[in-house]
Amino acid sequence: MTAMSKSTQNLRYSALIANLSLILWVGVWQSTLSPHPHLNSFVLAGMWVLPMLFPLKGILEGRPYTHAWANFILMLYFLHALTILWIDGGERLLALVELGITSWAFVSNILFARHRGRELGIKLKKLSQVEKEERENHGDKK
């Protein structure tokens, strides 16, 4: 395994702390700070936290690919925060914290995945290269 530079390691810690902070924040928000009046708040909190647990193993292990795809899951929390900011004045501060942590996690995940991917020699092909290879593989001479 290729050694991780100090700056990449700092990005990894930032991403790790941000993702864990979001798990903690969402769990506390849904279970304690603003529990649902008619549903079991701990079950609801568990349902909100569950999607963030799927990439957690790879994030804890520092896998760049997992950090990258975890951002798709973060979009759920990003949209949730924006929706609450727009419609619910009573929970705006809670949503603002969620939006901040989610944005921090998103940016940290991207930067870590990019830096670590470069260190490991992992590169995504440019779209033009992928299209060229597809044409060659399928006999299309456009």
C-alpha cells in the first residue's frame, strides 16, 4: 500500500470527523432535540442514520472510492437541510447545522478521494477516451 502524505491524511481525518459528526448530529436531532410527536423518536433517528452507515466501513478504512460514492448518500441530508430551511422556521438552526456538516463532509470526501486516488495512481478516464474505446470495441467508426 502506498504511503499517505500528511496533507492527504489531514483530509482523511477531516472527512472521517465530518461523516461521524453528521451521523451523531442527525441521531441527536431526530431522537432528542426535536423528536417526532407521534412516532418513536429512536426508531425514526435510526432510520435517518441508517443510510450513512452503509459507507462507514470504507470511510473508516480510508478507501477513496467509498468516500466518493458516499457523497451520493450525503445528498439526502443536504436536500433535507435545504427543505427544512425553506419550510420550517422552528427548526432552521438545526437544519443550518446539518447543512454545514453535510457540506463539510461532501467537500472533505471529494478532496480526500482525489488526493488519495492520485497517490495510488487511480485515474478516471476522460469521457472522450471512454467514447473512443467504446467505438473501437463495438465497431462504430464515427
